[in-house]
Amino acid sequence: MASEPDLVTLYASARPRPVGGVDEGRREEITVTRATYGDAREAVDARVPEGWQLLGVSSWPC
């Protein structure tokens, strides 16, 4: 297991895909911490609900 300073935390935001060009304004904030960037990114992708799109990923809070 990685020590705490070695962990990677990613912050992401997702929204439902716009229907007919209309954005409902709903957002979901996603935060994951994993041992590597690759693992953290996979975890972010897995948490985006079906039919939603990822708006952005950052290592700093959105």
C-alpha cells in the first residue's frame, strides 16, 4: 500500500448529456484517491453515471 504522500487525489465534475442542446444545470462532483494517477483516473471514469459526460479532471478541487 502506498504511503499517504504517494497517493493521488483527483477531483472531477460530470453532467447529464444535454438533450436538444439544453443543459439542465445538474452536476455531480467526483473525488477519488488512489495509489497512482492511472488508477485514480480509471476510478473517476467508473463513477461517471451512464448517459453523463465528464466535464473535467484536476488534481486541485474544482
